[in-house]
Amino acid sequence: MYRWQIMSAVAEHGVVGIVRADTAERATDRARRCLEAGLSVLEVSLTTPEATEVVRTLRREHPDALVGAGTVLDSGSAHAAVSAGARFLVAPSLDEEVLRTGHRYGAAVIPGADTPTEIVRALSAGADAVKLFPARAWSPRLVRDVLEPLPQAPVIPTGGITVDDAPEWVAAGAVAVGMGSALSSGTVEEISERVTTLRERIRAARD
């Protein structure tokens, strides 16, 4: 996939599921449940032990899913994640070496920012989208205000977002939202119900 296709898929899905755990086995199990529940865009945090092996396993088992890596802090981690099969890289901050490395190998890169200045810096450095982090420090209204002078900024609020308030962020102009345990915990049936409800609400927010 080209980077523009990756980002188009993220925007179309509207939600990036985030998986992190204290063991590779637990992360893999949680990720499998998410993918089986219909969540087709998934980020595995590199804070998880053996996270690149988790990415490799998920790509092998679910070749049609869009699997990426999160908490990518340096070029070495970026290269390892892409080599394992990650199609996109997410970071809590902006590191231009991560951008260059990800782009060199065809991965979309979504660095973090929490001010308008940082958003512009990330876009100027070539970010494919910007992770608005932590979202708890923002609000949908503030996103709407910031996007008035920066309508070209594809932002993905992440951190503390729930199924109930996610549509408000999308209605405010976010291309997608990032969600962790609020979306990915529980059984396949429970996750599936959340994913279905969330995607329906996101579609309605865009209409």
C-alpha cells in the first residue's frame, strides 16, 4: 500500500484501536479479539515486550488488516517496526528521523502534537497526519477552533476518548480517533458491539 492509501483507510475506518500489554502473549490475544471483532486498523504500542513480533504475527494472520506500531520514539524503532510489517507508525511527539525512516520504507507516520505550533511543525516535517495528544487536554470545540485556520491538518485525537464522545471529535473535524482499552477490552462480542456502535456514530457525525 502507498502512504496515501494507508491514510485513506484510516480516515475511512474512523478509529485506530491501540493495544498495549505487559506481555506479548496478552497483547497478541487482545489484538486478535479486536481484529476478529471487525476493528481493521490497529496499533501495537512498542511499550509492549516483543512488540515487533506481535506486529509480525498479526500481519501474518490478518494480511488484510492495517496493523501499525505506536510509541515509536527513534529511527531504530521505526525501522524495526516497519521491518516487522507495520504499515503506519505513531509517536507521542515529533522526531524527524522517525518521519524520514518511516517514509523511506513506505510507512505512513503520525507524530504527536499538543499545540497549534507543534501541529504546523509536524505538517512541515511531512507528517501524514498528526496525533493530537493528550486529547484530555483538548476538547472537540477547541479542535474545531484550531482547524478553522488550519483546515489542512488531519488530526487524530488520542487519549481518554470513549465510544460516547468519539463522534464529537469527528464532527469537530478529526479524521479519526485513537482509542485504547475503552474500545479493546472484553470479549470478541463486546468489542464487536463497541466497534459497530462507534462506526455507526462516526458515519452519522460525518453526514
